[in-house]
Amino acid sequence: MPGVVSPDEIFKGFSQNGYSLYADVKLGEKKKWGTLARFDYYNPDTKNILKKKNHQDIQKRLILGVSYRLVMNNMILIDWQKLSHTAYFRPDAKIPNEERWQATLQIKF
């Protein structure tokens, strides 16, 4: 029965699964420019202990970006991320999706 946790499962983590796909392509002769793409899929409750319907709590993340290597392994990265949810926190409302732009300066020393 969904929503019921047995005493044996109280201190165990939920059965979960997920995967990530990642690609990073270097461009140009000196390979200073790069593009990246990443996709994450995560199901935190595969046995549906918390939900009545299957796959109501799936999270998907997509990241697309461009990088430029400054000196050595120091680089600047600009990327766009989208996180989508299929979970409902109320019967009539879904968890809102998130979108953002991000700039990162990576300094390696």
C-alpha cells in the first residue's frame, strides 16, 4: 500500500535511481573554447512510498553552456540551466520549474 512504511524500512533510504549524460566539446586550434551539455534524470522514490501515483516525483535538469579557457586550467563558463519537477505539493499545483543563467569563474591553483 503506497504511503505506508514498514518498521524495517524506517531507517533505510528510499529506493531511488537516476542517471546523468554529459558532453564537453573543445573548439579551435588551441582548444580555448568549449561547449557543454548535461542532462540529469532523478527519481527519489522508485517504490512510491511517498506518492500514490507512479513517477509523480521525477526531477529532470538540462544544462547548456559555453566556456573559454583563460590561462592554464583557469576558465570562465556561462551556462543556462532548467530544472523541471513532476511532483505535486498540492492536489491542484505542481512544483514550479526553475530556469537560470549562471556565470562561473574557475581558478585553479
